[in-house]
Amino acid sequence: MRFVYRPGLPDYNGAVRYLVRARVKAGRETDLLRAIEKRTLGRGSVAGGEYFRNMNDARLCEDQTARWVEVCYCPSPLLEERPYWEEYFDLTKVQDAHDRRRCRDENGTESWACSSCDCTQRLEQRLAESGECFLDALRQKSKESTAARPSKDRTDR
């Protein structure tokens, strides 16, 4: 991973778009869904609404990993976001997602361009066409796990 120094700014990792692969931790599906729906996922993080964009765009792939492209300005991959993600996910792989030929930040055309850049557009399009919508799958899994739990109102006779 290449680190780029920008005068007047803290050390900064020029690779700020990552392809994230993660598995929901066993038994955390309902808690994750609740955190997404109540908009508490990532509460307190400077990344703000990025968590919800990520979950909205995430795809569940055949290997049962959720995948999304994450924008991150940290000096190392997901430094800020990792603790929030790891509450619900096992991060299995985080890799640079840039198409370096189109990166305006990388070529110096526009500093901090990643928030509105399209350098990962092709990757994101391919991802959107793969697997199934992660949120739909999460809702289904949450329903199934809720239905499988014994009801508090039920008594053994």
C-alpha cells in the first residue's frame, strides 16, 4: 500500500477506496439490521452516513460474504471504521479498489476527490450485478432467526 504525504495535511493514504469482504458474526444478524434501520450503525464515527451507503450497496455473494466499496480517508485501511464494522462483522478481506488510471486524487487533479469520484464505477456496477442485495438477505435471515427463537409467552407443559 502506498502512502502519500500532502503538505499541510496529516499523513494520508492515497488509496481511499476499498473493496471490503465481510461475514456477519453468528447471532448478530438481528442486531445489525436493527442498527441499520434505527441508524445507529457507526454512531459517533466521523464517517457518518457512509455506513448506511455501504450497507445499502452491499451484495451477498455465493461464499456468504457481504461485499461493498468503501470510501475511507484514514492513514491505514478502515482505521476509523474497523471497530464499528467489527461489532457485527468478521472482515475477511479489505483491498484497494481503485482504477488508478481514473483516480483524480492519485494523479493530482483534485485533492480528496474520493467522496465524489467515479474511479470504482465499473467495479461497483459489476458488484451490483452479482449475488443478492445484502439488506434483503439480512432481513430474511433476521426473520428466520427470530422465528426460530422460543417465544417468551410460550410455556412448557
